Amino acid sequence: MAQTMTTRVTSYTLNTGMKAPALGFGTFQKPNAQEATVSMALQKVQVGKEIQRSGISQKDIFLYTKLWCNDYHPDDVESVLDNSLRDLDTIYINLLMIHYPCTFKQAMEKLTGTGKVSGIGVSNFSKGEIETLLKESSTVIDQIEVDPYLQHKSFAEWLQAKVIHGVQFSPLGNMNDFYRQTGWSKDIVQMRRVMGQLILKDIGHKYGKSPVQVVLVWGINHRRSVIPKSVVDWQIEKSLAADLELQAEDMAQVATLDAKACFNDPSLDYKWQLYRDLQGG
Ligand SMILES: NC(=O)c1ccc[n+]([C@@H]2O[C@H](COP(=O)([O-])OP(=O)(O)OC[C@H]3O[C@@H](n4cnc5c(N)ncnc54)[C@H](OP(=O)(O)O)[C@@H]3O)[C@@H](O)[C@H]2O)c1
């Protein structure tokens, strides 16, 4: 979900012709805050009915959701989508994603003919998994963890060459305490948070922006979308004000922060090796 902002890049045209915003807002961990977040993002309108009441055309809103891991039986996909539409109080969404690599994307693709969803995307797919997917199918986006500490440089270039739009989840790296609590990244999670990172602070100082804003702009300047978790009004306002273009020298400075540090890797818990061929490269 996003509203237009005044940065140089505000949206991208995807490989289906559909437009996606450069900045979106996630509501991870905060089910009760979703309404408030959407209200904030859309000047106090709420999902579904509120969108209609606001007079903002739904074509100007990019709304998406994912199938969670226990909804992966092909026979369940459409009813799970129907539940999401009901929860969101809307008749269609722009994008439906599969949360983790899995083989039944065809079941999702059938839904594009129903008018309930415009595009199908994937999340957490590595290069090899997307290559497998592309043998029989396609995808609009890959939503994956990317931040200055985990830049996935070659993978990001590869995605662009394949005209698959990159969406950065957890664009602020280890800012969310969730990662300190899960143990999914216990060896690296204590790394300095981006808001305290000296290079980012210096760059921010140059433009009159915060390190967090620099991080969001860095992603957008790479022609990706960024979706910070945003349930706090002042944070949403700050994120929307991340509207500048970094000079090449500053982009090069941020590039030096790459540590291939993945903070959200539940492979051990899930007993399935995620991001097999990525390793941050
Ligand atoms: N596809 C996937 O597998 C997957 C996995 C994880 C997350 N996601 C998506 O990515 C979104 C973001 O992920 P995330 O929460 O892990 O990481 P994040 O957005 O990078 O970081 C969130 C943390 O940053 C803080 N924050 C947000 N905006 C800020 C601002 N403008 N200034 C200062 N601090 C700010 C938040 O504060 P508060 O704690 O005060 O809110 C929170 O602590 C989620 O909402 C979800 O939609 C997707």
C-alpha cells in the first residue's frame, strides 16, 4: 500500500505494464495497527470501504498480500485469496505473492483470470528458484531482504536483466527488534543499526536527511521498491519525506557497507535451506 510522493522516482512499470510504487508500507507484527497505517498512508482512509469513501481511485493504490506457508495447497489458493479480500474489504488486489519458494504457482496464476488479482509475484526466491520458475511461468516481482548490509548486488542486477521488479523487505536491516528475539541471525544481529551507522549519518547530514531516509532512498535509487514496516505516524511521515537522489559518490559509499548479513533467515527453524545460491552476492 502506498501513496504517491514527490521523489524523482515514485513508481515503476512492471513487466505486465502494471505500475508499482517506489515506497510502500508493511504492517508486519501489528495486525491491529493495519487500519491506522493505511489511514495514515492514505490521509485517513481505511482499506476497502474507506478507499471508496475517500474518492481515491483504487487504480491509484497498490494493494498486495501474500499466501502464508500453510495455505499452499493448490485447492486452497482461491479461498485463501477470498478471505484476504474479505479482510481487506476490497474486491481485488494488485498483487498476490507466494511467501516462500514452492512449486504450485500455476494455481495462483489461474486467479488472474478471475479479476480478483492483477499480478502474481514471489518472495524469498533465489536465482536458481526463479530460473526453475521461468521455465514454465513468470513473475512480476521478487520481494526479498535487501538493505545496505545485505545488498545482493549481482542478484539485483540479474533480476533487472530479467525484468523482474525487486522489492526490498526489511529495508532497514536489523532495525526491527524481532530479529534480536528470534535467533534467526544471532551471530550478526548485534551489528550497528542503520540509524547509528556513521557513513549513513554523514550522508544524511549532507542532504539534511536521517540515516533511515538515506537507506530508503538508496533502495529507490537502485530502482527497487522499499517497504519499511510503518505503523508509527512520525515514521511514515519521515519515510514519505525520503525524497532525494543520492549523488554517485554517496551511492558508492553505501556500497561499501555490504556485509552479506542476512538478518531474516529462518532456514534452521523451517528445516529448509532458503536463499541457497544467493549468499548475499
Ligand atoms: N517477504 C518476507 O518474507 C518478509 C519478511 C519480513 C518482513 N517483510 C515485510 O517487510 C516489512 C518491513 O520489515 P521489517 O519490520 O523486518 O524491517 P524494517 O522495515 O526494515 O524495520 C522496521 C523497524 O524500523 C523502524 N522504522 C520504520 N520506519 C522508520 C523510520 N522512518 N524511522 C525510524 N525507524 C523506522 C520500526 O520501528 P517500530 O518498531 O517503532 O515500528 C521497526 O523497528 C514488513 O512489514 C513486511 O511487510 C516481508
